[in-house]
Amino acid sequence: MKDNLVSIITPVYNAKDYLSEAIESVINQSWKNWELILIDDCSDDGSDELIRQFMKDEDRIVYIRMEENSGAAKTRNIGLEKANGRYIAFLDSDDVWKPRKLEMQLDLMKKINSPFVFTSYRYMLSDSSLTDKVARAPKKIDYEGLLKNTIIGCSTVLIDREIIGDFRMTNVRKGQDTATWLKLLKKVEFAHGIYDDLVDYRISSTSLSHNKWGAIKRTWNTYRNIEKLSFLKSCYVFCFYAFNAVKKRVKREK
């Protein structure tokens, strides 16, 4: 494990349309000590060729191709196994980081001695235009708080493995990120948020309804089948989750 190295893990599946933006946002980071591990989950759209083009000029990119399509959890876990850095970040292949994302997170980690930091994120449309909607990170959140408000976006986190220990993503097809953050919050008291929106999170206006119902199913499954909450406790925290989910979608910057 290399001190001060950030290992960035990105699953890739037919992501050619947006992948360049994601990779360039890593290359443009003010923090330069990183490795980008791209795990190709059997793409057939030319994503592999795009990655190899970047690798010609950038030796900090690591390319891994899965033998069979396995989903985001397994690909991220392959990335975790290969990661050399003390610090772990995740970046979805269609999201974009602001240039000081890693620098600001590392500064906060060292300032308050926190092994788990995340940021606010701004919603971005499929054409890369930014909206005025921001999911604003609280100053800190604990296990109970995250049950009620799934505010931690996968592309926003930075984790210090030296303090938090080795970990793997919960192996489910959907919602593995929130399940993993809940697992980590059983090890540490709080995850600490950065107010600035340092990640642009891509959404499709045509898929919002589908995503909403999918998120409801994933969240309920996390409560009942992963966290093993009682039915009554699940209903209780779900009411808070639903309220916060609506608030995230409609909140606009003033």
C-alpha cells in the first residue's frame, strides 16, 4: 500500500459516449499522485479502444478486462484487489470530477483525521449540461443518518484504507455502494461531507421515473435483506429516506 497514492476505481460497460470526460477529469486533478483502474465489464462498443488511446500518453491508467459480464460490485472489487494506494476513490464512467476534488478531500481528511470523506454533487444531463440541482452533503453523517438519507454518491467518496482497513463492495447487482457505506459506518462513527459540489453526476431525463422506482426497491432490499432491519424499523427509516430523496431532486441553488 503506497502512502499518499489515490487508487481510483472505475467500472466500464459500454461507456464510450461519456468515458473520455470521466478520464480527463481525473487527468486534470490538482492532486497528481493517483492511479486510475479501469475495469472493462465486457464492453462491445469500443470502450477498450478508447482506453488504450489514453494509455499511450498516460502511464497512471491501469486497464483490466473481465472474462464475463459481472456487474459493478464485482468489477469494483477486482479494482480493490488490484489497488496499490492507501486512499480509495470511485468514479462512475459517466460522471465528472471537478479539478480540486481529491486535493480538497485529502486536506479535510488530514485536518480532522477522518478516514471517510464525501462531497456534494451537481446533477448533469446526458448532454453534459449542468443543472441547478445539487445534492448537498451534510457536515457529517453516521450509520443511522445514512439509513434515513442515502446522500453519499459513489463518485464522491474518498476512503483511507490505513485507518478503515481493507474492504470490499457488498456483492449485489444494484445498490452495492450504499450497502458498503453502511458497512463502513459500523467501523467508524462518521463520514464527513464537503459542502462544495465537486462531482457532476449524470442523469437522463427520460429515465428519472425508472430510476426512482429502482432506487426504492434497492433501498428496501438494503434495509431488509442486507442490514436485516425489522419491518417496523425499515418502514420508519424509509419514511425519512423518501422525504430526503424528494428533497434532493427538487432542491435548486439560490
